[in-house]
Amino acid sequence: MTSNTHAASDSKGSAFWFEDRGRDFAFYNGVPVLLSGKQWLFLMAMVATGFLAIALPIDWPGGEFIGPFIPAVVMPLIPLVALAYVAPVNWRAIFGKVGFRELRLMVGFALLNIIVSMMVGALVGTMTQVTSNNSIAGIVELDAMGQAAFFAKTLPQLFGEEVITILPFLAILYACTHMLGMGRKAGIIIAWLVSSVVFGLLHLPTYDWNFVQCVVIIGSARLMLSLPWIMTKNIWVSTGAHIINDWVIFGGVLVGTAMVAQS
């Protein structure tokens, strides 16, 4: 009980300047509840299971339109059900309201990430080979219905990517503050960096196992997309930024291809 009180009191006086006041990260310091190490291990196993649901070449039922939605929904559903199991009622603590301010943050961080990603991508491209994302390039080969289905499928999938990033973030923050005795700020920085690197590594199969590209380019993009989460502790804000970011990229591919075809 003493360590819980210390963690909670420490969190009050060690916030970064850009964090929203009055709201701390959930589950690592007793607010609203403190999850144990065993509970975090269980959650990480469920995060891995959710990721495998979309990463493995499973022949899902439902055909070419319904089938892709199943793993996209299962990926966030499994870890969220697990979170609801270990933290009944309180599992909603990673969510928050969505108002005009939150919408502005989504757009702002999405645009910031696009700019940073373009700069990092251009820099990395001068030093090593960059692999294209075949799934993005394949959008242009779909008909209108297929393209609409693709965009729709990304909604649960990108939300799922936020879930499998934010839950490990909280687990690492718990490990740093409770098991390693670090302060809150140090724990946040380590959780931010490690969860972003892991997110990049999860994209290795997508980018033909290009390690540098996944860690540097995808990892830096994840760093930017995690900032609204750190700022607001609201998964909807980082999810919105992620969706806007990717939809701008997808839309840019479609518009660019159409312009080339007309020229």
C-alpha cells in the first residue's frame, strides 16, 4: 500500500509541461486501480494474441469484403476483453471524451506526424533502400467498392494498433516505476521509446524485414502518434490522429495515381 501511495503522490509533482492537468495514466499507480505484475503479463499475452490474429495468414470466413474486417476487429477486442477482466468497470480509464479540442488535437498531431515522417523518410532514403508498402500501393487496383471497404477496415485496425501500443506503454511504465524504482518522467520516456520501437518491429513483415526502415521511420512516426496519448491519456485522440494520418496517405496515393493517369 505504501508503494501505491508513493507512486500516486510522485505522479502529481512530476508531469511534463504539455500533459493535461488533473489526469494521470491509468493502472500503474493505483488510479483508478493498480494492476499487478501477473495481470500485466496476462494482458501482454493477450496483446500478442490480438496481434497474431491479424498478422498470421488465417483464412477468415466472409469473403473478400467481410473477411478482412474479422481480424481487424479481433485485434483490439482480445486485449480489451482481457483488460475488462482484470479491471472490471475501470477498464474504460484509457478512454476519454471527444470534443472540439480533441478533434483539433487529432488533426494537429496527424499533420505533425506527416511532416516528421516525410523528413525522416527522406533522410533514411538517402542512406539505405526503402521498401514500399504493397497494401497501400494495391489500393489503386481496387474498384470503388473495394476502396471503400479498405478505408472502412482501417478504422478498427488502426484502433487496434493503438490498443496494442498503449497497453504495453502502460505495462512498461508500471515496470519502470514499481519494479525498477524509476521516477514517473523517466518511466514515461522509456515507455514512449520502447513501445514505439516495438511498434516499428511489428511492421517488419509489411516492409520486407527492412529493420532500419521499421525502427527509424515507422518508430519515429509512432513517437509522434503517441504524443497525443501522453498529453491527454485518451486513446480516442491518438486513434483519431492515426486514422487521419493514414487516410491522408491513402488518399494521396489515389489522387496521385489519378493525376498521373490523366496526364
